Amino acid sequence: MNRINRKNLYFFCAFFLLTLLLSGCSFPRQKIIDEIQILSVYGFDKVDDHFVGTALYSDFTDVGNKGSSVLQGSGKKSLLIKQALNEQSPKPIEIGKLNLLIFGKELAENGVSYFVKAVCRDPLLGSNALLAVSEEPAGELLKKNKEKDSNYIYKLVEQNFKNQFVPLPTFHSFLFDYYGEGRDASVPYIKINQNENIEVNGLAVFKKDKLALILNPKESLLYKILRGRVIRGQTEFNIQKGNKIDVAILTILNGNEKRLIKTNKKKTKMKFDITLNGMVKDYPEWLDLMKRKNNLFLNNQLEKQMKEDFENLLLTFQKHQVDPLGIGDLARAHSKKWNEKEFYENVYPTIKFDVNVKVVLSQSGIGE
């Protein structure tokens, strides 16, 4: 009987301790979340000899507030900027749930290495946070978002990654390209358009830690296809038949990309084989796609034009000495004595590119 009582006593004590532990974990955590200010977007600019940080957050405890709150502080170090923000906030600032980090264009051109290292040292920042470069100062762009939800810009970038021309822009992928040998990083490029709305307007390509090249939306889509990870998007192209010239819209549903590098002592050749599955929308009325010969004509023009566009983009990368496609990394995998400095000084500028494009069109003219 004593043994049974002891077992019951041990079981009761264990259960009681477990209950205390669980309640101790959940209750304070809920209390902490209510008592801190969680930033959604954080932007940095360079002004003279110091930096300016601007942050967006939504106060969910204020039911009537549907917009964003803005905090701005300055300092020569990131911790001093955060301290300046804390001095203006009724609750302690935390970046553990930060969704988007933005660098102003001027700061990006001068180099972002300090902030990359500073952010890396913060274990609370998640690797899935997105990065971007803004044409205007980041502070100016974030203040433009004041009337909208604090996650509006983040959702804007995320939507363009899923459905348009922006490659994966997470902090994790940026660090992989930033610190990896034989490759350069790229992030979305955002701006305030002529209608005073915020939009994703292309890609910012870095060389080491400095902004080196800005791609327009069409170039960004071509780059996304060449990367081969998520092949999806929409672009316009020119159609010319005799004296008639117009544009049509190609919607890319999916596709695949293969690459091969051939190297010898005299020359290096890079070959891309690209297959795109899609459909043509908004084509000119004078082009009857119910006729097979017009479909073949359209297909041939599209393949020829895209081949030219791809090769021009690759030459642009060469001209600006950037390698966002990781061609150097691919060459390194095929060489035992690969040297990064020697490759980009002597080999990369002389690489010959060959792009083969196959377009498979479906549903063209189905509305008729």
C-alpha cells in the first residue's frame, strides 16, 4: 500500500512540476509580446558621416489604427540607431519578426558590408526576412507607406517573387551569394512611381558589397529564367510582319533551364538550353493565330527575340563585371586550380555565350 501511495505521490509531483513549467513558458511569453514593439520593416540610409534608420510597425493593441507608425533615428553604429528608436517608443524595440530590410540607393552604392555583418551578429533576425534596395532614401519611401499596413511593402516584394520577375530575395539567399565564391548577390529594386505609389521596378545587382547594376523589369525576368529556379512571369515582345509592327504579351507558365560550361587553355564557352511553356495574350488583330503558319511565325519570332535578349543580358553582366548567375562558381566546380581573382580578371570578360531557346505555346487564340 505504501508503494502505491509513493507512486501516486511521485506522479502527482511530476505532473505538478510539468504544469508549472508549461504555464511558466506560455504566460510570460504572451506577456512579453504585449509589451514590446515588433518592427515589420527597417530601412537604412547614409547621410554625411552617419547613418539614419527608419522603422515601420503596426500597433495591434490599438484597434482603431489601421496604418503604420514610423520611427526614425540616427547614429554612426546600428546599436546607436536602435537606441535612438527606443527613446521614441513607448515599448522596447525588437527585430525578431522583421520581414523586410531596405537599403537606400546611396548607402548601397557606398557599400553595405557593415550592416550585413551587424545584422548577422543579431541571432534574433530570421533568415527568411527579405532584402531590397530603394531608389529614394529608405526613410522617404517608408514614410510614404504610413497610411498602409506596415507589411504592405513586404507583401509587394513577396507577390512579385511568386508571380512576376523577382528571384528569391531572402536574407539567407543574399548571404549565400554575398559570402560565396564565384557569385554576386541581387535583391529587388523598389521606388516611388509617378503616381506616388510604391512599386517593384527591377533588381539591384551587387559586386561584393556595393551596388553595381540595376536591371529593369524585363531584364529581371530574363535573369530569373536564367537562374532556373522559379520560371514564371509575363513580358511583352515585338511582332513584325511586313510593314506591320505591334507588341504581344507572353505569359510564361513554367519551363526549365540547363547550363554547361566548357573550358580549355584558350577559351571558355557557356551554353544555356532554355525551354519555356506559355501562352500569348493581347496579340494584334491582324495576326490570326487560328492559322498554323501564323503560330509558327509567332513562335520563331519569339524564340529569336528572346535568344537575343538573353545574350544581351549576359553581355551586360560581363560589361559591369558582375556575376549574379554564379558562372564563376560553376567554373570552380570543373577546375582543381580555380582562383576567383584570376577568373574575373582574365576569364570572365572573354567568355562566349550561346543561348538556345525553345518556346512551346499553348492556348494561343483560344478566345476565338
